[in-house]
Amino acid sequence: MSRKEALSSFIQQIHGRPVVVKLNSGVDYRGVLACLDGYMNIALEQTEEYVNGQLKNKYGDAFIRGNNVLYISTQKRRI
Amino acid sequence: MADDGENVSVMTVKEPLDLIRLSLDERIYVKMRNERELRGKLHAYDQHLNMVLGDAEETITTVEIDEETYEEVYRTTKRNIPMLFVRGDGVILVSPPVRVGV
């Protein structure tokens, strides 16, 4: 598998999976990844906002603008 | 494929901006940089997330440290703007209204 394929297969695999999205500001968003695009704009479902590890907010759906994204990581199970 | 605006409930979100498109003419919540939040009716948007919001309410949160107790005091200031153009680069998160019955 080429490196590029490895990236796109990761992106395909995580659709519909619970993920943690960390922003440059340090805020975490946990939710189910609905989709993402080439700017790394992200649509999350059942989103929970964590600031300093504390739950601060919940959103049914959330759109996150890609420029704020530090990383997307998969989550084994919702906490 | 579902047409724009038709069959919204069965329309799947194929790209993140679809989520914004489905919120047109609805009141949305926008989290901005510098601890600012906006709520307003989404009239228009583009790919940069530039947006036009009607009947917008801006909430600004500031933290002040009490000089004697060193406690963090959160203060929110609100103001209402009948029509607001938002530059997209300040946007962090957009959330559609909570849909009733979901």
C-alpha cells in the first residue's frame, strides 16, 4: 500500500466511527465522524466539547472549520 | 440523489458543508475565535464560511482575575445586531439548531 493509499484508507475507515478531534486551541471534540473534506473541515454527530478534559457543551451536529484542526484520532469507545 | 432542499431528512451529509446548507434559514450557533459566540438566522454562506446572520446575538466571554482572591471571574457581554456579515476565518465551529424529535 502506498503512503497516499494508507492515508485515504484511514480516512475511509473512520467514517461513522467515534473520533476525537483536537483543535489548535487545545479543545477536544468527541463525536461520530459524519464526513470530512480536503480542507479538513469536519462534520461530527453527537458532539461533546471538552475543555481541559471537562465536558463543557454538547451539540447534536457540529461543523468544525478545518484550519482549527490539530488532529483527528479514533476512539475505541465513547467515555 | 436528493435535490437541494428536498427530502432533507433522508438527504445524507456527503461533505461537511452540507451540514451548513441544511441549516439555511435556521437559527445556528457559531463559535468564533477570541471567546465570541454568535446565534442568528443563517441567510447565506460560502465555502470560506463567510456568513450573513440575521437577528444575531453576539456573546463575548472575558475572564478577569480578582486581585484579592485570584479567582477567575467570567463575564459575558451580549449585544444584538439585526444583520451581520461574518468573515469566515474567525469561525471555529458551527452547529445547527437542535432538531426537535431526533
